[in-house]
Amino acid sequence: MSPLKWTTLKSTHIIGSLIYLTNTRPNITQVVHPLSQFVYAPSNDHHQVDMRVLQYLKQTPRKGIFLNANSETQLKGLTILIRKDVLIQKNL
């Protein structure tokens, strides 16, 4: 396998994992979203940012949202979609 292909596969895996982590670590969303746009054509700069995000996550293990399975706490969400002058609001 060529080095470029390996880097692309590795980047795809890292970004996919980071996107999954945004569910419990919303503070990384602003960095992960732009990175995900370059997942199939990553540059060296993108790889460095990937590593910085992973380093940040390693250094801040208790900064996320902890969801206890036995808790009575309920998560509720709100989705707003604006499309062609129509505002659709959905409570989750």
C-alpha cells in the first residue's frame, strides 16, 4: 500500500472517530467539522491538527459529557431547519 493511501485511510479513521466523539465532547465540534471536509485529501497541516485534537483529548479526559445509564436524567434536543422561507422546529 502506498504511503499516500495509508495516510488517507488513517486520516479517515481518525476523523470518523472524532466525529463520533463530538456527541460527548461538543467542545471539539468547531475543529472537527472543518477537518472532516478534507478527509479524502488530507495535507500535512490537516494531520498536525488531527494530532493536536487527539493530544487535547488525552490531556482533558474529564471535560466531556458523562451519561450514566442508571440516571433518571433525560437528554432533550431541539432541531431547527430553515428551508425556503419555512421554519421547521422539532423537539426531540
